[in-house]
Amino acid sequence: MKQQMILPLLLLLFLAACAPVAGDTTVPPTNWPTSASPAAATATAVPPTPVPAAAIDGLIWHDLCQAGAHGQPGPAAPPDGCVPAASGGYQANGLRETGEPGLANVRVALGRGACDTAVSFAQTTSGDAGQFRFSGLAPGQYCLTVNALWPENAHLLPGGWTHPASYENDAALHIPITLPGAAGTSMVQIGWDFQFLPMPAPVAATATISGLVWADYCRLLGGEGGSPAIPSAGCILAADGSYRADRLFNNGERRLSQIQVTLAPGACPGDLTQAQAAVTDENGAYQFSGLAAGLYCVAVDPQAAANSRLLLPGDWTYPVEGVGWVTIQLSAGEIRADVDFGWDHQFE
């Protein structure tokens, strides 16, 4: 009997020890679902914070230093845009100045990390104005590399880098760049100094024709009432016994302005479909420039609307009597400044 009562008594004592104390709430581990903690039963996904993208903009330009002709010693003092080079002579100053052009078709590579360990993961080529860009970059450390010995960059040689620092003896240029966490753009400028300035494309020498149109005076004084006529200065006796202007531009003779002169390719009268015109200035002068070598016809037509009121009546005395044109043979780069025209007004 005692044994039968002991078992129920022990069970009651065990249940009393396991009962919770008043005011004490058991909080299960967060990975236990409970009816009191519905949020713990369903995990809520938190979207990651977006990382702003950054970019690297760059420019490669020709850092000019005109220190002397190819193979010739440089001047005693540095010319504009030049500084003394470590190896002697001069090199470009590393500053981008007005008129210095961008360099196109230069390959540029970009790697992640420090320059001594970076591995290239992107590359591009500079545009017509020397510009390039790497975009969509995460914050961090990068290394920009340009190597003059890459086959794509062979057009740079010989020469050397001048900016961001002088790399006179290094073909490869490595530029460390750190992009901050905030979105932004890092600007890089790279200067290159050609050892020998690229020779400009040869330009064909052009020729010029210019001259003067003047009033060639000859006046007869007297002659009334049977008295003999007396020629003025500037007159000469013609073969028919008359007088005419002497075909010389003498002191006091008037220069004719607003006279239209035409130039046509070929022997006179020339190809008038390709003719061009010039008008004499206040000094009676005209000019045609930028001409290729060849035959040209220079003419003044007194019957032309622009000329008739200024010239007629009268006639030409120079370069040929009664003829207002002349054929000129031009060689390359020749300057003909003596293609003149003399006009004798009938009444003046």
C-alpha cells in the first residue's frame, strides 16, 4: 500500500518542478516556429543595397614640342611647349595646350587591383579626338595601361609618354585609379610626344596671277584752224602717222577700279564655262590665287555690262593693241604679278 502511494506522490512533485514561474516567458530559439511569433515562421527577403556604377573617362593627346628638324640639333633654349629631357635635348612639357590634337586609334586596357598585380578585363580604342571611356564600374582599385609596343599602337613610335608623368624610357604606361563608393567619373589625360613630328601631307604648290588695269593717256593739243596738233606726254607716233598711247604706265596715269577681269583655263579665249572673275580694287589691282600649273587666259571684255560704262569708247594698248586678253603659262607655285592691261579712252 505504501508502495502504491509513493508513485503518485513522486509524479506530482515532478510536475510541480516543471511548472513555469509567474512572469517568466520562454522565448524559443528564432528557428522554432510558434503561434505567438508568426513572423518567425516566414522569412522575409531583404533586397541588397544597389552599388552605384562609376566610369573612367580619358583623353590621349599629342604633346607638341617643336625642338628642331629631324636629325638636326635643337636650339640653345627650350622652345615653347618644351622642357629639357633627362637624356639630353628637349621633350614636350606634359601640359595640354591650345592646338594640341587628340590621338586616335590608341588601344587602352583596364585591369582590377593594383598595377603590379592587375589583370586586364576590358579594353577600348581612342576615338577621333583621342577620347575613350570605361563605364559600369564598381567602386574599387583599377589600373589603366597603354603600351606603345602593342601592335595596334605602332603608329605612336618613336616617342615617349609625357603625362601624367615623364616615362621617357618606358613604352608601357600604368596609371593607378581608385573609384570611390559613390557613383562618379574619374578623368585621365595621357600625353604622348613623338620623337620626330609627323610630316604633314605634301601640299601641291599653287600659283598666282595678278596685275594692274590703268588708263593709258595720249592727248592731242591744238589742231584748230589748221594749226598742227601737238601730242601730249605719253603719246607715240604710229605707223599710219597717227598718235597713240605709249603702252607704258607713266606717272600721273589713272588706275582703273571696278573693272571686271576674267580667268579661264586653256589658251585664249579659254574654257569660259570654267571662268572665274575678279574686280580691280581702288588701286586698279586684281589677283587670282590658288592656281595649279597650266595654261590660262586672262581677259578684260570692254563690252561686258560691268565694264562698258567705265571703258567705252576707247581701245586696248597693252599687252596687245586692240586685244584685251593674254595667254599665260604657269608653272607650279609660280607668281605672275605683271599681267597688266592698258586702256586708251577715246575722250578723256
